[in-house]
Amino acid sequence: MEKGISDRIMVETDRIILREITINDAPAMFEMDADPEVHTYLGKSPIQTIDQAINQIKYIRQQYLDYGIGRWAIVDKSTDNFVGWGGLKFRTEEVNGHINFYEVGYRLLRRYWGQGFATASARASLTYAFNELQLDAVYAMANVENLASKNALLKSGLVITGQLSHEEIDCDWFEIKREDWRSSLQLF
């Protein structure tokens, strides 16, 4: 393990662990973000080197220090395998009329698509957001064409409240308020 950097568990469910991302996750991050299919709806180019994956991890780890939150590693409890990243990100730039807000998101290795990990991660992240951070609202965005991601967010209790163009991508804008999240728990 990299010296001085923890991989402490932030959230644990019956199926997944959400823990801090470390440099040790670089090979899996590289595999995920070098895959062109993973980037289909992101409007970004796949990374080309392991150093780029390491830089992404350093960026995420800096968010832990700067904002007390950042994306976490999603780990399948049954195999202890890195599935992707998920969790909350504190956004300081203006997006869809919001600034200084928390966004829930995820990105998975392709071999884990369609297995419910995105939904599990989003639900666990929302539980953390509302129970631990005591947030009033959480937001998300998904490419309007990314039906799987939109479905995961909807299954997690978020609702589409609008559309926007973000980084030249047409996106649906999702949100969930604390009181609506409490009501949505009865559906799970």
C-alpha cells in the first residue's frame, strides 16, 4: 500500500464496499479509463498510460483533502475485486444553475456493467450523503442517450428535473431532496 495513504472503508452494504481510492487501484483505473466503450457517453478520450490513471487518482485524493469527499473505489464484497469508482463529488463550478453542490456518480469496468453495481453504489452514496453529511439535496447528470446510467439513477430515487448541455453533451439533470430520499427508501 502507498505510504501514508489509507484505503479506509467509507460505506459498506451487503454487496459492496465503498472505500478511498489509492494508488494501488491504478491498474484497474487504467483498464477502465483506457476502454473506449467506457467513454461512449462521456465525451472524453480514453486515457493512454498508467501515469494518467495515477494522476486521476491523485486528483481524487486531493478532493478528499480539499472537500472531505471524493469518488470512492467500488469493491465487490464477494470477490474483493475493484469494480469501478462511485460516490459523491463536491462541485465548485456552476452547473445547471447550481454551485458548491454534491453530485453522485459512478464509472465501472465494462465487465461489471448490467449487474446492479451502479445502482448499489448510488444508493449507498445517497445514504452517506443524507445520514452522515446531513445534506439537503444531491444532484447527478447523465447523457440523455445513456439509458443504463439513467436507469440506475432513477432506481436510486433520483428524478429527472431538466436537461442541460454540459461539456457539449446533452444531459438529463437529476436531483433528490432529503425528504424525497426518505420516501424512496420504502421502495427498495
